[in-house]
Amino acid sequence: MNALRHYQSGALEAKEFLFRTHIDARAGRPFVAMRLRSKIDGITHALPREFRAGFIDAIYLFVAAALRGKAPDLLLWDVLADLERPS
């Protein structure tokens, strides 16, 4: 698997992570922000650094959009297309 594929896989996993976290929040399950790093490390620790980069970049895109009041719909979000767009 090449570096780009690892990066894309990380981004797609981040989208799934965000979706699961959103579902948990809607169900009233607590999310402890201080545990975000340990959750990311748990998901990405054994994977290539490109995977981790894609994961973190996707999380950043989502947070940046949410802070602008335009959080993407996680079911429809084309995270890979958004990552390819110049900022």
C-alpha cells in the first residue's frame, strides 16, 4: 500500500470515528475531550505515519468547518475530495 493510500485510509477512518462519536453524543453518551489523543493513538498507533496524517487532517477539516458554522453532514461528506481542495 503506498503513502497516498495510507493517507486516504486514515482520512476515511477519521470520518467513521467522527460519525461514531456523533452517534454516541446524540445517544447521551459522554465524550471526554481530554481522551481524544488517547483515542487517536489507539486507532492509529500501529499504522503508518501517513495513515495518522490523513486521520488528523480529516479531523482538522471537520473541526474547522464546524467552527465556521458549516460542519459537514457525516453521512454525505466526501472527505477525500475536501482534502484535495486547496485551502
